[in-house]
Amino acid sequence: MEQKIRRDLNMGDNLRRLRNASGLSQEKLCAELQRRGSDIGRTTYAKYEAGELNIKVSVIVELKKIYNCSYDEFFAGLD
């Protein structure tokens, strides 16, 4: 019997929108995250945006500071 795995909600589109609105490339964003102590490479971050990997809460906290936005913006349209 084939088991189907239910995909969870993903915030990849919101992550991409916020990054683009800030004018940052994935490389520059990851460099800033690394400077702030979050060891995130571009490949890992690309997987967050593609919905292939769940993002860590600690990364969301740092992104909130970088983007100067509310947490609601990360979850917009997911309910």
C-alpha cells in the first residue's frame, strides 16, 4: 500500500518576497545571517524558499531583525 505524505504549509513565497523587497540576493542575505551567528548557506536558504526544508525559528528571528518586519509577514496567507 502506498503511503501519501501530507505536505506542511510552507512560507517559501513569503521568504522570497521579503528578501526581494529588501533588495538582497540569497548570497548577501546568507552572509548577513552568518555575520549574526546563523550558520546558513545559500543552498540551505534556497531550500527554505523552495519549501523543501523547514526553516528554524532562530533564523526567522534574525530575518525579522534584518527585514525590520513583523512575524505576521512570514506567515501571511498561510491560514
